[in-house]
Amino acid sequence: MQIDTLDYNRVTFIAVPLLFYLPETNLGFGGASNLSLHWKYQDRSERPTQFTIGAAYTLNKQLLTYMAYNIYLPQEIIWFRGELGYYDYVYPYFGMGQNRAEENANFFSNYPRLNLDILYQIGDDIFVGLSYSFDDYEITDIDDSENLFGGIDLSGGITSGIGIAAVIDTRDVINYPKNGMLLDFVLQNNTDLVGATYDYYSFVTSVSKYLPIRSNVLAVNFNSINIFGDAPFYEMALYGGGKRSRGYVEGEYRASNSFALQAEYRFRFTKKLSRFGAVVFASAGQVFDRVDELSLSNSLPAVGGGIRFLLSREQNLNLRADIGIGKNGTQFYVTFGEAF
């Protein structure tokens, strides 16, 4: 007996090509796609199951493949979320702590990745459950003319963390919320009991609030990462990237703790340009190893803006292109969905 669980009228699939160039990668090319769906037994008012899949290859023989997923069972009783991927890539290194080197080093690494949270709904919009993450990290080469890696352990190893996750999600729409909030907390213990090379705890927090202003939206987010114990340099609390603090390269600053506060004003155009929108945003945060390192002089501010193109009216899914300007330079981002 065949059980048809999928109504294809409830499916949205979008794919876009990728083309990029960086000095460390040479020419890179690939593609990214997003699959959003409601199962046949789901009400359309429930959260959609989503898969974001991407792959890229560079002329320096580097490879990135990933699949991020959010899978909801009927009535959202159980929620699976996480990432599967394999990365063979180059990452910048500017040193540890608040002292950023003028010229970065690079480290080349490859690793498979598995992230999985299994969350159970215990009340309206409240989920709790188990969290697990795994990377088998191998550092294959470094480019370090300034000796920034002096004293740093470059042996790689396995990160294997198990713990708990808790989420409160009252957003009215997942991909482009106009009202509600999202509170997300994950605590993991990397320990040799589950195969980890290093012994440490990580605590990741993200709190977002969405406020409607006429037909526009003000979105505010606070996020933090706290590391306790003997974590390798590549698993420290990183600052920067396309979601947490646009305007800084991810890992441009890294320490035991990082946090950022960001605000974004979102608006959509009307009439013939109704698929287009724009945003302006600002953020500030810090990295630190000790509380006494916190000061206004060590803040990492950024401002920026971007354009949006509505790929799916049903799923409210945007293609976004952002430019962020931090204290050290300018960064560009093109991807699916909002930063938070």
C-alpha cells in the first residue's frame, strides 16, 4: 500500500546559481535551493517544513556542501532541525581576543558536520528537547606569514556535543515575521563520553522581537555565545557573519564570549514593485575572555542596508542581498531568508 503524504500544491521549490571570487578560493561556482512544504496531513497555518540545500566548488579545489533542515510532524508535536554538510574550505584567522591583526592568516580545513535538535512541543509555541552536534575537523594547511598561529593547537579533532535546547516561537510567519518573538537557547557539553577530543561547554542564545509599524517591520535581535572549558580555536565564540553581526568577517574576532545587539527596519514596496523590499540595519557587540575586558571602547559597531526580492508569496521567502559596514571594512551577503 502506498501512502501519499505530499500534496504538490503545497510545495515551493526555488533554486539560484552562485558565482563568486575570493583571493583565497579563486573562482567559485555552484547553486543554492530552498524547498518549503506542508505535508498533506498538515494545516497550512502550521509551520512549514523547509530544506535549504547548497553546494559550491572553487578552482582551488575547495568544496562546500550543506543541507539545513526544519521538519515538523503533525500539529507540530515534534520538530527536527539541524544541518548536514561537508566542508573543504579556507577560513581567515585574525588572532584571539579583542586584538585584531592588520593582516590575517588563513587555515585550510575539511570536516563533515551533523547538527540535530529533536524538540517536543510542551505548550503553545514552547519546545524543549535534545541537541547534538558533530564535526570531525582536520586542518590540512595554513598560510601564516605573520606567525599569528604561534602557540595555537592546530591538530584538529572531533567536536561532539550533547545537551538541551529550548525554543519559544510566537512569530506569525516563519520566513518574514511581522509580529511575535523567537527565544532560542542551546546548551551543549563536549565530552569524551560522546567521542569529543576537547572537553568544554557551549551556551548559545538568540532572542528576537518583531514589531509591526504600519505595513513595515522593526526587528530586534540579541545573540550571544559563551564557551567554558578547553575549546579549540575554531570552536570559540566567533563574531561576524551574515546573521549575527553583518559588517564583519565571521571569526574576525574570536574569544570565550561574544554578543551582539542588532536592529533592522524592513519595508516592502507597493504596486508594480510589490515583490521588492529593502532594509536598513545597525548592530554593536563585543568579544571578551574576562568580564573586566568589557568597555565601550571595545565595541564593534556596524551599519548597513539591503534589498529584498520575494521569491514565494505563499511562503513569504525572500532572496536577500545585504551590505554591512564595520569598523574594519565592508562585507557583502547574498542568501535566502532574513538574518534573524
